[in-house]
Amino acid sequence: MKKTVDLRIDAGWIVPVEPAGVVLQQHAILVHEGRILALLPSDQADAGFDATETVDLPGHVLFPGFVNAHTHAAMSLLRGLADDLPLMDWLNRHIWPVESAFVSADFVRDGTRLAIAEMLSGGTTCFNDMYFFPDVSAQVCEQAGMRAVVGLIVIDFPSAWAGDWRDYLRKGMALHESLRNSSLVSCAFAPHAPYSVSDEPLAEIARLSAENGLPVHIHVHESEDELRSSVEQYGVRPLARLDRLGLINERLLAVHGCHLDDAEQTLLAQKHAHVVHCPQSNLKLASGFCPVAGLLDKGAHVALGTDGAASNNDLDMLSEMRSAALLAKGVSGDPTTLPAHQALRMATLSGAEALGMADETGSLTTGKWADMAALDLHALNTQPVYDPVSQLVYAAASQQIQHVWVAGRPMLRHGELLSLDTDKVIGTAQAWRARIAEHIAGNQT
Ligand SMILES: [Zn+2]
């Protein structure tokens, strides 16, 4: 008697990411109640199972959906607003003034929707966010069926979302409580950066993180300026300050890490902290180069993120993965650094590990949620296929991603978004651009 499952997908190539380096052919993946029931040879699937829905993708490579381990989703509405500037000038003179005039629940709802539509279209099935109104971001994710970790932002200055650090934390913890039963959305603390959050809130976050087992997601060692001002103000570099405050541990996601000396790399490795590498943002802001080879050699965990669309300027994990693989070789002077399969792991499973979600997503493993993407390799730029992972990392374009599932639910089918209306999302973004551009023009006259 055959067992009936919800969904069976046969793909030309299946890359589970776990075990490392494996590429399967003539295999099928079976999904039931949103989770991966089995990954097995197609003939065994024929013999043992019927499926309510079958999807046959002979020219595609099926792999775990990308985990974008650092972004600011709502900032998609500021894409291309202020390019080609240094970090502090970009933040102080352009981004923060516009944010203080426009950030609201509506801005976050519409910007997050734009970001989710872009991410799902590019094969991302989970993202780690840092922005104001995380309650609104969480709601948008639930409505769209997107997996996310929303950041409980804390910053020293008031915003439309909260007044002071106690208010930020109070609202954040209330959101965490309200999401306890969500299978899609969870929380991490998201103090913005060592230069924008004082010791007292950071110490309280360290305490609450330990008590609740929540990750802490913070920009750190992004620019030379940040290091200089920390030494002037606190007498130590930011990472040493975070260590003093009890924040360097397995729950830490240290975003950027462009300037890490050997001792700092060793500290992060020994304490099992995670570095989130954002190569395109670092290149665009000329922040520096994350020492990926050194970190990996020392056994540190490195995940991958796009950062926000205002500093990237897209949320395309496929191109981010390629940038990471190429940059790691260029920076280390060693072409064997960050090979294709390891780059794919960095963009998937390593992100899930950083977020404490490796039992739930990040690889095509029995029991995990069926968070998956399928890319059509039948294109001039990805033929012939010796190793589909080489094509994914070094040759493919995100437009070749044709199918995406989150928890077994189809999100993208033949390149069409199912849970969001693309035209409506674009129309709303254009309306925001008009308002913001008018405001900037008004301030200049
Ligand atoms: Zn960022």
C-alpha cells in the first residue's frame, strides 16, 4: 500500500547542501505537511509513494532556499536614493534625514513587501531583518508566507517606532511574546551598531538574549571610522567592548566584520559567534574587506547577507554569493578559497545556523521545512552542466529561478509570484519615490 504525500518534485539535479558537496540525479523530494519527508531515488519514490501534486523539473537544479542573514527590508524604498558616498556621510546626511521624515508603519509595510517580492523571486526563503516597526514587518511576512527573523531594533535616538532604549526593548519583547506560536516569523535582538547604542542597553540585551535564547544581530567593525571613534570614546575597539558586555557568544551575528585582526578572528571562532559577510555593501561603501579566508581557517562561522537595498543595491543572494566567492579569492590571493559548494553553504545552511534555525531550514534534510528554490539551467549562460553548483555560483542569473517554496507552499511558479501582486508592489514603490523625491527637492530650495 503506497503512502500519499502532498508534493513530489523530481529535478535534474538536487543539491541538498547537507551532506557537503553532494549532487543527486534521478532523485525526488517528497514533501508532506510543509516538511521534507524524504529525499530518495526516483524509482523508490515510484514504488512507495503517491503524491497529490507532482512537479517535474528535468532541466532544473533544486537547492535549499537562500537565507539572507542581514538586510533592512523596508529600505528597498530608498534604493538608489544616495549612491557613491562614504558610510557616515551616507547615513548622516541622506538616509537618516529621509528616514526621520518618512519612516512609519505604512513605509515599513510597503517597503518590506517590495523586498519580500524581490527576495522570493530570487530564491530567498528566509531573511534576517533589522528595521523600525518590526511588528509590521512580521505581519507582512505572515501574510506573504515568507520565513523571517525580525530584528528587535534598539538605537540611542528616538524614532517613530519608539522613544528611548527601554521603549524599544519593551516593544520588542512584546512582539517576541506575540510571535511565540508562529512557524514562520521569530525574533532577534537588533542593536544597530556599537557607535549608535550605549553600554546600558547593550548590557541589558546581553542579559535578555541569554534568558530568552534569542540571537543578537549588530553591525560591527564595518569601517575604520567606527574603530577610531570607539577607541577615543571607550578606550577599546568595538569588539572588545561587546566582549566586555557579554555579547560575544554563539548567539551573536556580527554583521560586516571588515576590520578584524587575527586575535579578533580567533575570539569570534573560539566563542562560536557568527560573522555575516555582506560583500557588495562593503564594496559599494568602500568599507573594507571581511577576512573570510582567515575566519574560515580559524573555524569561525560565516554567513552571507545582502544588507539593505539602499547600499547594495539589490537583495539578490545569487549575485551576493558570487561576489563572496570571487572576493574571498582576490583578498586572500588564493583561488582555492571559498569554493562553489562552500559558497552555497554560506548562503543557505550557515545563515540558518547563525539564526539558530538549522534544525528547521537551510538544507534539504528530512524533517526540515520544505524551503526550496529551483533554477532552470537550460540557458546559454549555464550550459553545458558539469557541476550545477558551479553554474549556480559562477554563471547563473537570478531570473533563471523559476520555482520557490516556503514550508512546501509554492511562492513562485514559472517565475510568477503567487502570494504578492508584482504590479501593485511596483506601483506602491513608485508612489513612495514621488513623495520622497518631492520632499528632498523641497528641502533643497
Ligand atoms: Zn546593515
